[in-house]
Amino acid sequence: MKRITVLAVFALVFVGSTVAQTATEILERHIEAVGGHEAWSDVKDQHAQLSVSVELPQGIIVMDVELWTIYPGYVLAKQTAISVPDGFPDISSVAYLTPEGGFTEGPGGRQDFDADSVPTSAGAGLPSSSHPLQELDILARMDTLTVDVLEQEEVSGKMAHVLSVDGAKRYYDVASGMLVATEAPMGPMGMVIMKITEYMDVDGGLKVPFIQEGSMEAGGQSMTQTMAMTSFERNTGLTPEKLAEMAGVTADK
């Protein structure tokens, strides 16, 4: 009986310490789970390709997305429509960001902007241009963000710590520390939950989200989105000058 009591007390202490984790501890644990501070801090630039499908009542949209990032401050994102339902416009687009500004170009035309007026169309869904891992970015800006630890929730059968970061939510598996879902505003669709169902092991001992899935509503209709990482490279030697050339930006623009 004494042994059972001791085990029960130990279990209570363990659960209590898990629940009482701070935001910093939760973020740090995730960083270690996906490769560690040293490995991620060594990432100077990265290139990722994704296949994205969106299932609508009218049919399925399939897109290729390619992202180039130089840290800190530079992103080029190209979205190419592979197939769209009959009657849908081509939704291919380009977004280019630098510390001085950039542009977006899509079905609605081109919009140039400076660093103080980045439009939602350029920022939504793009990776952080300051740090190669979102958690590193959050830790670096803790003094300027509103970060709260909310009550744990179950996500895909796993108990998760829930962090609110300026109103958006991030869900971290209590057992492994891995990010299992995000909840953030996405244009007219409002708050969208994307669940990370698989991770990919990549060069340097890093782990990156491989499969993400989510459901959302816009204009009174439901849609399902699936994102699959098809390739990931780090430290390719990309320069700001080369990125500008890839974006079609010349010295006189």
C-alpha cells in the first residue's frame, strides 16, 4: 500500500509540473524536439516546396507552392495553380518581401508596399522572415507579443499545451513537445485550424511539418485543405541579389 501511495504522489507531482509549464518552457521543449537551438540557428536560408490541395463543393484546386527565405528579412513565395474547377480563375500568385518592402502579384494585379505597410495578402501564411523556426521568432519577441498559456486541450487524440500568441493559438503535444496544430486568421475564412499529422526528417537533424490538414469555411461553403512538404533544403547559398533576380526585380524598379 505504501508503494502505491508513493507512486500516486509521484504521478500527481508529474502532472502538476506539466500543467504548470511556462510559455518559454513549452517553446524551448519544442525547439529541442525538432532539432535544437544550435541546428536551427545555423540555418541561414532555406528552400521548401509544397503540394497544396483545396477541396471545394465545386471541385478540387491543386497548387504547387515554392518558398525561398533568407534570414533575416527576405521571402519569395510562388503559388502556381496546377488545376482548378471549371469556371474558376487562375489563382497563381507571387509574394516578395524584403526589409525595405516588396510586392504581391496575383489575379487582382500587382501591389507594391513598403516595410511599414505589408498587406495581409503578403503576410498571411508566409513563414517568418526573421528566424527559421516560428518558436525562435516568438521567443525573440516575447516582450512585444501577448503570449499566454491556456488550458490543455485534446487534439487528434493527444493532450496538448495551448499557447495564445497575439490571439492565434499553437498546440504542443504534452508527451513529445511537438507542434500538433495551429489556429490563426486566414483572410475571409476567419480562424483556421491546421493539424500537423506527420513530420519529415531533413538534413542536419531537423524535423519539419510534412503533412498538414485543415477544414474551414468561407462565403457559406466548407472546404478542406491539405499541405504536403515535397522538399526542404537549408543553407543553399542564396543571396538577396539572387532572390531579387528570381522575383523579377531589377535595380531600376
